[in-house]
Amino acid sequence: MKIIVSYRGIPHAPGWEIGASIARGFRQLGHQVFPYGNVYQRRDRIGELPPDPDLLVWVECNDADPQYTELFKLTCPKVLVDWDTAMHPDGTAVLVAGLKPDLFLLGNRNFVSRDWPGAKRVGTTTFAVDPTLTPPGTGPRSGAAIIGTAFPKRVEFAREAGVEMVQAYGDEYARTVQGLQLHVHHTTTAGDDLFVTRNWETLGTGTALLTKDTPEVRRYFTPGEHLFTYQDDAEAIALIKSLLDDPEHLAAVALAGHREAMAHHTYRHRAQEILEAM
């Protein structure tokens, strides 16, 4: 099958885009894949449109960058995958109305019940592990950290918890996670109904994950068996200390979480799920 995967390129971490991971998933299934789109805030192309595609998979984060309206004209089946619906619901609605996808998949499950004129069918999906980007670490591990953008709430929490707040991208990010005993996720800007990429990436590296306890987390993993969860900041701070004092338990849960993710939740699995949903 000839598949266009459309997404925005990341200038500081090329190849780390979710669209690029989904494209790799389709290739692993044996399909011919054509990436298409611009680099964020630039006009650099990441690919060109092939003639007579069999499927379009538009992977959208729905920010302020221009949309690829030329894709609206394609006559092949179309899938729209949108992640940041909670942040830009009206923008998502405009895109759905223009593209008229055969299948609209939301990362934010709480928005499925909203009316989406133009979409023939609506469903949900989630992020996954890309083993090419976040393989298990082989070196020593130590300590806990929060890796991500320094939002004020994250910075304050890191200070109170006594953990490092790190900003890293691409391969440096993967190496940083691989070197931790415990990766702490705090503050989901796109809503707790989205199981964010950093959680999946942590599971991919085989590092233990501490994240907020939400229905989406429990939809895919069992707290205490595959990962660790907390209800509020006070519980998280207490857990960080107790977990670091029990490295064998940390390692056992990290291994179980990694195995569960690799068995059921890679981008090859997501690509297969998209094809089956069509």
C-alpha cells in the first residue's frame, strides 16, 4: 500500500516527530510510506506528494502553523490523528470540516462525544513506544528527574521534590532517560485524558515511570505492576524518596512496564490498528 504520512518536522530533533514514528510503523508492516509536510515555523519540506496514494494519515498537533490544504483534495481514504484537541478544539473542528476524514482518531478520549461535522467516523488512539528512538539503556542508572519544558508548576514541584529539572531533546533526551532510576512526569498541558509521549518513551527505555494516576494511565497499565502513580504532589514527593530507597523494586516494575509496552504498544501496533479500523 502507498501511504502518505503528513506531519510537521521538528527542527531541533528531526526524526523524533510522532508522524515519523507512525511512518516507521507502517514501513515495518511492509508498506510504502511517503512523509509529507513542512518543518515547524519554516518552509523546509520533509517530503513530496506521490501520485495515486492509497491512504493519507494526517498526524496533527494543531498549533498555529499553516495547514496543508492541498491534502483536502486527495481522493484516497483519509485518516486524521489529532493529539492536542483539549488545547485547540475549535481549530481541530475547522481541520476536520476541511479534510472530511474517513476516520478521525483523537488522543483525548473525552472529546469523542463532541460533534465533529465532516468526519465519517470518530475513534481514539494513543501514543506508543518507538524502539528506534528510545531503546533500553545499558549503562548505570541513578536518581530521579523531570525531563521537559520548564513550566512554572513543574519547576516548583521539582524544587519541592528535590529532583533535577532537565531540558533535553532528541538523542540527548533518550540518553538522559536511560540514565535514570526513576523518570517523573508532572503537568500535562493537553489534559489528563491524554497519556503523553514522555510516559511511553520512559517505558521504552526500561526506566521506572512515576506519573499522575488517571483513567488513561490505567487503561493501558496497572499501577504498581508496570509503573508508579500518584494522586497529588505530596504523594509524589513521598513516593520519589521511598522508591529510590528500594532500587530492586524500581527495577522490577520498570522491566514489567517495558515488556508490556513492547508487547502491545509500539508504533507498529498503532499502524496496524489504523489499518484495521479502516
